[in-house]
Amino acid sequence: ESLEVRIAVALLFRSTTTLIDLLSEDLKQRVETLLESTQRSHGVPPYWTNQSSSDFDEMLYVDEQKYAAFNELLKQTYVARVTQDRLCPKQEHGKTPGGCPCVQVGGDPGLPVEYRVRRVVRVENALMWARYALKRDAIRVRRSAENNRRFDPPVLSADFVGAHSSSSSSSSSSSSASPLPGIAANTNCQGQGTHFAPLEDELNEVYLF
């Protein structure tokens, strides 16, 4: 079975007293060994609305007062690059590799020089988050002995996200719910007003859009 399933089963065994007592000492040790690399917080991001439940599935509008940060993110990651997916606005040219002349920088009407946020919708889904956290655990376990290559050059969003993540804030601590059984909720999430959760750079975890 997949490593993610083994981690989930191990979590279940350790979190249920009656089940863990049924295991042999060898199996108990295997459970603990497997979970040694999965002890980082699995609590949901501190800026999520759902903090005290493990069963939720919502799409929520982000406060417009936070749009400035997202606009700055779009500005810092903008690249003036054209692909064939940008169709000719004049309908004079068909799909063209690299874009038709009308959508090139300096063309008519040319390429947009920036993007602005109109609406930000955040998906808060307990099951999706739990699956993501388990997959991240599996990658960490599989690559624990590897010297992973980092992105070079760094992903354009890296610096901005690092400056606006909860790990870079100096706010007071707060509690965060965990949708995974047997894993304690994050009890040291800093910066409730931040926009991004801290990333595991050693796993090449990044924000892409």
C-alpha cells in the first residue's frame, strides 16, 4: 500500500488506546518509527476561519482590506511573457506559438503590464488539507536521506510569501485545529493576520498560481 496509507493507519493506531494495545511491541516500534518524521504541525493555516472543527468544506471570500498584499504579490511575480494561449484580441491571427504580433510587448493593443485582484476566494476543506499533509509527510519520509536540489533561481513568489507568512510574524500565539487523528493541533501558530502559512523549503514546497 502507499506510504500515505501506512502513515494514516499508524496515526489511527497510536491515537486509539484500544488499538495500540493490541499491537505487538515490534509493531508498536514500527508505528513510532514511521511517525518520527511526521511530527510537524498538521494544524490548518492560522488565518483560516475554521479553527475548531475537523469536518468542514467551505469557500470563503477574503477581506478586501487584504487585497493590497495580493496585488503586490502579482506585481512582484509578473513576467512579460506571451504564449499561444493568449488569442488575438482583433481576431486577425489564429493561435500562434509565442503569441501573435498584437499581444506582444509594444504591440497593439499589446500585453497587459500588470494584473490586479478582483476577488480572492479561499478554499477551506478539512479532507483536502489532511490528504495534502499526509502526502507531504510521505515525501519527507521518502527523502529524509536525500540532499534535495532547491529551485535555482528561486520561485518568484518565495521572497514575498516568506515575508508575509505566519512564521515571520511576531504576533501572539494561538491554537489551530488538526484534521488528522493522532497529531496534535498546532499550538504555536503566530500571526493570525498573516496571508500565508510557512512552507517547508527543504521539500521545495511553494505557492504557485
